[in-house]
Amino acid sequence: MKLLAIDTSQAAVSACIMGDDGAILARETLPMARGHAEALLPLLERLSKAAAVPFSSLGRIAVVVGPGSFTGIRIGIAAGRAIGLAAGVPVVGVSSLAAFAAPLIGREGAGVIAAAVDAKHGQVYVQGFTAKGQPLAPPRITNVRDAVRTLGAGPLVFAGSGATMMAIEAWSLGAQAEVAGETITPDIGFVARLGALADPATAPARPYYLKPPDAKPPANGAIARTA
């Protein structure tokens, strides 16, 4: 099954095409804080040409549904759904936290693998996993100290954009901790692999925000005007 994976949930635009044998045929990641909508479709067209895989020959689309950037999540899901509709193939959602943790699953000596995404304002999106990849609790958003305390005394292995701040807090509490992968976006190859394993019936391509957007419309629904 050929699969297209898309991630615009973090500070980058990232996508890849996976072949029938599970090999990554083409991939590209562009770090950016803004401009995801403008960059995504040209990037996908480049991948399609590089892999010699037209969208019509895809068997599935996988898109990261969050948690992460409110606007970025919507952009990726909209693109994934549009391509899936045109190609007549299922579109599945992949958690950004599961994707951050995925490269560490099965690592020898790992205790709790914790994926953490910087949610700004002293908060993180966080989820812990066993070394075998089993979730310890649902994803949540909380302050760094509370996030670390819920994970236990360790050993803790952190991944994601919030990994270092989590590890520093863990060390201050006397826990054994390690930063194994602090990246701004998950490895898109692992997003593809998780997408290939996902069940379309239980992994819908639906936004997973965990918190309301930072930008809010005026309370009265009107835009303030200046004289």
C-alpha cells in the first residue's frame, strides 16, 4: 500500500510517500513558524514527482491531527482529506505525541518514554508510554512540573519540542531523565508507519487540540473600527 503522510501540526511542513514495501520513497521537511498553507501543496507535488507516485495511486493518507498548532493542524487535515476524497482512499489521523515517541519504542533500558510538545506559556502537551509503546494515560496539557510528577521517578526518556524543559524539571526533582530526541517536528517516516498501522474506523482525521486557540474573536463578534 502506497501511503502519503502529512504533518503541519508543529513548526514545520513535513511529508513523505511510503511505498508498498514500507520504504520511504520521498520525503521533505521545511522548518517554518508560519506559511504552512502556502508551502504544503508545492511540497506535496514535489514528493509525488520525486517518488513517481501520482496521488491517484495512493492507498491511504495519514495526517498528524495534533496536539500542536491550531492553524497548522487544520491545514494538514484539510489537505489530507481533499487528496483522500479525490483519490477515493481512507484518511487516518496520527497523534503528534505518538509520532514523537515512536522512534524510542523498544529501546533497551527505557523506563517511561514521554513525548512533550511545548504548548507555550509554561505548559506542555504530554503523554507517557511504556517501552513497548503502550500509552500510560491519555494526552494532556499541563504545566511542566505537574507533567513530570505524573510520570514518576524514572528512568524517564523525553522526546519532542518540550523534551529539554521536561528533563530539567525532572532533574530538579531528583528523577533519572534523559533527552533522547528534541526536534521541532516528528520524524515523518514514523508518522507514515503509524498511519499504515492505524484503523480508519478508530483513527479519524479529526483535529485533536486539547486547548482552545490562543487567538480569539472579539466578544461582541464585531471588529473594532478606528475613526
